[in-house]
Amino acid sequence: MPKKRIRVLMLSWEYPPHVVGGLGAHVAALAPALARAGVQVHVVTPRWKGGELRERLGAAVSSRRKDRRAKRALPPSVFRVEPPVMGLGNFFADAQQTNLNLGEQAQALYDRVGGFDLIHAHDWLVAFAATSLKRLHKTPLLATIHATERGRGRGFLGGEMAHAINGTEWWLTYEAWRVITCSRFMLGEAREYFNVPPDKIDVVPNGVDAAPFDELAGVDLREFRARWARPDERIVFNVGRVVQEKGAQVIVEAAPRVLAEMPNTKFIIAGKGGILDDLKRRVLELGVQDKVILGGFVADPDRNRLFKVADAAIFPSLYEPFGIVALEAMAAKCPVIVSEVGGLKEVVRHGVTGVTIYPNNVESLAWGVLHTLRDPRRARTRAAKAYRAVKNEYNWDRIAEQTIAIYERIVRERAKADW
């Protein structure tokens, strides 16, 4: 519990119902956890896919202090802002225009609540509004870096857009009072790509809510499972954006090798993305269309059930700052196989809480799948240890506490700063 009701303006490009990747999932879980802990947090986000213009952030814990400030406090809320028509033909320019709308809503909140103790910005997409407000109100800025453009390009920047995004990422970390990264791997990227001093960076992991998976314990899912696979088939499940960096193409290429030794395996790849059509063509070329299901978008309830009925979950990313989806599989007690890259190798301990494989390596992926499916007893033992790690280390209330400690440090330092 914070020592005072810290007032935080949080800016995020994503918030439910608009969640594209880990950033949206992170903010959607962190903001309510901060509210439960007593932080007066308000999220400002574009209204991409509907949702109420204003929505309360769950049942926040009430302050026991009966001072006038507490009585007039606005309940922690999400404010969705209608974005401008995205039609400039340049995503970077569209993002800048959207930030103008975010800034107007944030300014209205400044006037209504009497100011904020700090601004918490998530990634470069909200950097323009965040930095403008920081300078206008002399409010310290905290930046969480979820991924980097150079990292997605595996060290390279391809074109003017990538260079512009990389420059904005550098600018955001420069303007920030402190920087949060979700893994030590991302800490390394922030230091290497943006020259952020190591004593300016805090590592706070992502988390997962195990409750939706716990609620499925003991539920008969045989009918649901039968929609995806025969009773004698072993399910290997992957879910995420179907883009090059997530590695679904490696699963498809490895499928014939696995099927040659374990023909009763069924691969289910869920999600949408830019390489989905290419994968569909490749599945047909390899003749594995009966064993590799490209399921497209899967709603969260079905995704959770698939984790529960799967014999293994696999995430062969080529680049992964953290990998919340691996935590979700671990929370479901599903044995995990992950690439030894980025944050994944910090979350999954090979042979202890899962199996790690070489990235972009078909033979290694096939080995990881076969190793897991051939010894289900050891796979379940690893899954049980992974579940305990999720409950103890990666729950959102604990992550909120770590974040609040950073908030409190910034507030203390700002009080002493001549600005």
C-alpha cells in the first residue's frame, strides 16, 4: 500500500477491447492492480475498438484518510479517446495526430483532479503526448519499454519509418525520469540502443492472472477437446500474432519431422497476422493440412480451454522481450516449450519449468516437441513447478507493489528537485 494516494496519469496505445500484444495485456492487468493497492491511476487510451468512453478501474481500495483531497478524488478510471481518422498514409504521422487527442483528454484530467504526481507512458506510441505534458506541467515521466523497433528487426532498422520509431524510443527514454523494462534482456537493449544509464532502469516483469485457469480445474472439457482433435491425438498449441518474429513458420516446417515419429500429434496455431496466408500455403505444400490447424482468432475463453486440454504449448519466437503468453500456459499447468531468446529464457528454466529450444531451428523445435510428448510424467512435473513460479513470482499484485515502489521513489526525488 503506498504511503499516500499517488496520482498517476497512464498513457497507453492499447487497452481492452483493443489488445494486440503484450503491451495491452500488461496495462489491462497492471492498472486495476494499482487501483486495488490504492493508487489514484487514470488510463488514457485511444478508442480503437469500442468500449465505454469512461470506465471505472474495478473496485479500488478506499483510502482511510478522510481529508478533503480524498473526498473529491476521481475514482480510478479508463478514458477512451476517439482517435482521428487514420488516413495520412504514414503510421508514424497517424500516431502523432492521435497523440494530440490523447493530450487533450489528459489535459482535461489535469484540470479536473488538480494535477498528477507522475506520468506513466507505455512505449513510443504515446511519447508525444507524454513528453508534452511532462514539460508543460513539470511532472516526472516514467516510461515502460515493452519492445524496440531495432530489436524487432534483430538489430537492423529497415527504412525511414523504422528510423523514426527508433528515434522516438530514444527520445522517450531520454525524457523519462526512470525507465522500466520487463526483463534483463530488455534492459540490455535499452542500454545498447538508447544509451540509458543502468542506474536509471528498473526491471519489473510481466505477470499473469491464474484465476481463469484455476476455474477450469475439474471441468469436463472432453467435448470441447473433440472439436479440435481425436481422443488419440496429442495437442501441441501455439497462440499469438502470426508474424515472422513469433516463429509460427518454424512450427509448420518442423511438423513433418514430428509426425514422422509421432503421427498422432495435432498442431493448433491460433491467431491472426501478416504471414497467415503464407503459412496456409506452406501447410498444403507439406501435405500436413490434417495435422496442422491454423485456427485464426480464438477468443480468450477458448484460448484458456485449449491451454488446459493441450499436451504442450510452444512459443518459438525469434524475438521476445518477455512473453506473457508463456506465463498463461504455465498458469494453465500446460507443459511449455520456448525459444531460448529474450525474456523467455528468463521465465522458463530448461528442464525445470519447461523446455527451451534454439531459435529459428527446425530440428531443435522438433526435438523439444518429441521430448515433451514422449515423457508426459516429467512434462507434468515441470508444469507443476512452472505453475508455482507463476503464483509466487508473476502475480499482478506483486508486480503492482514493485511498480508502486518506483512511483514512490520518483515522487521523493521530484520533491527534492529544483525544476
